[in-house]
Amino acid sequence: MAFNFLFGKKSSGLTPYQGDKRRFGEYKCPQCSREWKSAYSWANMGQECKTCNINVYPHTQEALLYNGESDPNKPHLSHLCEKCKKYGNCKGF
């Protein structure tokens, strides 16, 4: 169960955010401790760790606001995105 920071209670989803919009997510691989951030984070969808090749769910998800941490020109790594793998493309959602 994920912790819902908006209401302070547990949600039944795999991620903190349970809506239908794209979010800015922070990830940490439980196997190798590699950390990364992504502006393509979705409810109940993970991203594959480049090192371990396992699906990792975000531990935080926030509204998309440019905070200077992400590069808007950085390409989306769709081959690591669970939603892209499942639907062919997550950008159309």
C-alpha cells in the first residue's frame, strides 16, 4: 500500500498518486539503490531500473511544475516505461 500524502492515509494503489494525470516521480531501486527522477510518472505504473532491469514504482509523485531539476529537452526512455511497454506510448494519455 502506498501512503497518500494529500489525505495522510494509505491508498490501495501501487503508487502514492492515484489519478489519471502525468506526474513528476522519484524512484529508488530496492535492489541496487540507484535513484532517478522522471517527469513521466503515472499512477500504478513503474519504470525499469537501468542497472537491475526490474520494475520500480515511484516513492513520491508530485504535480508537474518545472522546478529546475529536470531538463525539458531530455528524451523519454520509453523502453524503460511500464506504460509505454503496455500501451505503446504513454505520451498520448
